[in-house]
Amino acid sequence: MHSLDEFATAKLDELERSSLRRRLVDTTRVTGIWVLREGRRLLSFCCNDYLNLTHHPAVKEAAIEALRRYGVGAGASRFVSGNHPLLSELEARLARLKETEAACVFGSGYLANVGIIPALIGPGDLILIDELAHACLWAGARLARAAVMPFRHGDVRHLDALLTDLRQRHGRALIATDGVFSMDGDIAPLRALGAIAQRHDAWLMSDDAHGLGVVGGGRGSNFVEQTKVPLQMGTLSKALGAYGGYLCASAAVVELIRNRARTVIYSTGLPPAMAAAAVAALEVIESEPDYAALPLAKAKAFASIAGLPEPASPIVPVLLGEPEAALKASTLLQEEGFLVVAIRPPTVPMGTARLRLTFTAQHPNREVERLAELVRKRILALAPANTTEAQ
């Protein structure tokens, strides 16, 4: 056996022993909420399609029409010939929703973060990042080759102390955080973070992947408290039901990003169908605020019945501690007709394996209630006492 295969096999065996090996499972999404998986029809509570717009007639029709008119792909980098007209329309709509001067669209949310941060921050600079920030924020921070310092999750005093100690040793400073944290569902204290950023001449950047469309009246996490965030990043692949990423900021910052972010300059432009779908999805969010409020309302109803803390977003974690417990809980729920995938390290810290339930606009209330009763009566019993107390 080649040494490369020996290395891979040993690592896979190690993951298997720790109940941390992951496997791809074919999943057919029949509608926004129902899936076919391993021969069974299941009601999914682990999809980020919060508004079920992947199957919305207007969104699908917009994508189909763009496909017919513009073809499948953009065909080139945006600075060559891949800047099709739909991208400008999408950027204008995003800027309007986020109340910024301009926006820049990327090929994905991950590409956005690994492009934006190194375009603004470099050697000799400082990045303060929430310890639970998404992996792509961490990736962008490390690519910047700046000093990277994590601050305790949501701890504004710790952040303030770090900046007081470190700020004068560095040129530019960036504070990076999720808006809505993808594994816990809590919302960052953006108003307090903004005040600290202003006090220390730092730039605040928020990844609003899980906020756009479902909190802050559909406008995102910084609109929960009406907070100015100079760098509003996010994705088109969750509540909007499409694919791609974006940055909403001032006109000067967006123009600089277009000229310096390697993931814009050296990537093929977003496919026309995805841009058109995102524009149509933004129209739904802006015109139907009551519909956009449904995922959070259903998450709150679930948590109340299950005996869990009231959520701030459509994401509700059920902490179970060890990977084996999370896998067992996922299997139990699948037997009852629900798809809820176990979340294990390294996605979450060791000792915090969990079920991560995500609620969408079209989840039937009766099924939400049935799931809550199952979690309350059978799933929480799988967690150690100290983990249950921490819920």
C-alpha cells in the first residue's frame, strides 16, 4: 500500500473509533421540507432552507428563465466577460435590503470570507474573532497573515480588554463574528461590538448567513437592534434558497473588494440562474414579512413544548454531549419519521455533540409539536445531567 493510502486509512480508522467519521448519504429533497433518504420519506429538520424558497414557484421560474436566456454558467471571471446583467441587479437589491451603498457578489459564502478579510487586513494588522465563528471566517482570518486573537463567545468585555492591550501594537484591526451562530442559534451582541469597534478604531464584520431572511424583519441580525455594521457579509444559499455569497458595505469598500479580493478576480462569475433565483427570493422576503417571520415562530413553539430555552433564531440546539449519544438520538428520530442529523466535533467543541434542529416556514405545526414531545420525553434522556442543565 502506498504511504498516502496508509496515512488516509489510519486517519479514517481513528475517526471511526471516535464515532466521528462522516459519510455522504444520498438525499432527495422532494419539497422544501420532505426528503427521500435510504428508502424512507422523512420530514427534514436539518436544512437551512428556512423559507423553503428552493421550491418556491416564482424562484424556480426565475432560475429557469435565466437559464434559457443566458445559459448555464457565466463563462468567465467577472472582469473578463462573466459580469452578466443579473449580477448588477442582484447587488443593487442586496444593498437596498441591507441599507448600504453597494454590494459585491461572490461564488459562495466561503469564497466571500476567504476573499474579503485578506483584501482588507494583512501582516502587521490584528483580527479579533469570536471563538465560535464559522470555519470560513477563521479561514479568511488565517489567510490574511495578520495576528489572530479569539475572544470568548459573545464576551464584549473580553474583546474590549484584548483591544485595550493589543490595539496600539498593530496597524488596522478587524472584529469578526457570526451574526446568527450556526450551531447554537444565538445572535451576536452587534450593538455592543460596534461600540467597542468604534472606540478602538476597529472594523466590524458580521457573517449573516443564518440571519438574512429570518430575523430583523428579514433584513438580518444587525437589524434586530438596528445596528450599523460596516462589513455585512452573508450567503444566498440559506433563506434565499439559491447559491452564492455577498458583501454589503460602502461604495468605496465594495469597489476595493472588487479590485483586491482574489476570490472575485480569479473566480468565474456566479451562474445566471443562481443570481436570478436570489433576486426573486429577495422579492418574496421584502413583500411577505409575515411569511419570513414563520421559521422563528415555529422554533419558539417547539422550544416551549420541549422545555428548552426560547431561541433567538430558527436554529435550536439539543446538546447531548458525546458523539455516540447524538448518533443514537438521530437514529431514534429517523425511526419516527424525522431527519435530524447529528452534529459532532470538530464542527462543535468536544463534549458538545448535539442535534441541531432548524425550523422552516412550511413545517406543519402538528409535526413540530410531535417532534417537541419526542425530544422532551426521549431525546433529552440521552444526555448527561450536566449537559441537560446547560440547555
